[in-house]
Amino acid sequence: MGVEEERLAVFAAAVEESPHNLVSARAVTEIRTRHIPECVALARMLPDGPLRLLDVGSGGGFPGLVIAAVREDLEVTLLDSTRKKTEFLAETAVAMGVDVAVINERAEEAAMSRGGRYDLVTARAVAPLERLIPWTVPFLTASGLVYAVKGDRWEQELDAAAPALRRWGASVVATPADIHQQDDDATADRPKVVIIGRAP
């Protein structure tokens, strides 16, 4: 077993054994077969570092801790507003042997002191795009990108998010349809990702 596999095994066990209900009962049964593979696929999609990445709404560590496990070229910061979750993230990162920063704060508040600092921002299963945009875009550098992992309703979410995109000076760089067409190696694990950047 390689270093990445060992880290991911430690992470999976930590989530499965946590008493804090970090994920739903159904999600617990799919941690190793669905959620971790999807997050690994997301990590492989991200541009090469060194880059600074912020994971908003890290929760149980999806995708932030998985990204940290497999992408040592990225400087990863995990942000969540729930203290029990940030405590879990910090403890699990130590157990995994990954170097991350963990922040216990609401995204709106964190953006006031950390706005414009990050090259990449990720968010998975956090909120609809119209709410997610003001929680993520303010953290971006001028050339930074948000990678928002969405479900099957991503097109409807994108339509509803048009006013938020305009308000926050953002634009869509790529949709799941664009990414699928460009990727000859797409697999079942490939997440549906909407990529957003600051408007030119």
C-alpha cells in the first residue's frame, strides 16, 4: 500500500468511526466506494501547484482532506463553521500525516480577512450555486477558480445563479458537460463540477 492509499484508509476509518454524525448513514456505507473515489477524481482535475487551495464547508473532510492526501503540491486550508467538525478535521489530518490549516469560522466572516488569497476554492455538497457563489468567489485571487461539485440538477442551479454571478463579478469557466467532452478518460467516479472564476 502506497502513502496515498494509507492516508485515505486512515481517513475512511476516521469518518466511519466518528461519533459526530459527520455524514449521513447512507453516505457512511459509500465512503470507500463512492465518496473518496469522487474526491480523488476531483483532486486529479485541479491544476498543478504550488497553489493555495481553500475547501469551503469541509464538514467530514470531503473533498479537502482527500485532496490534501493526494496533492502534496497544493497548500490546503479547510474551512467549516461547526466546531466539532473542525476538531475532527484537525485530528484526522494529524493521523493521516497531511499538513493542512483548519479554520472554524463562517465563510462570510472568513472572507473579510482572507479575501483574495486563494488560487483554488473547492466546495462539495455545501449549498445551491446561488448561495455558494458569495461564500466562495470573494476568496479568489484575480485568476483563481472555484470548483463546485454538484449533483444532477447542476443546470437548474446554474440558471438560478445568474444574478449571483453578476453581483459578485464572476463567470462560468466550464460546466460538467464541457469537462466531459474534453476528458477522454472520464470514469464513473468523475464528479459533476461547475468551474467559476472572476469575470474578466
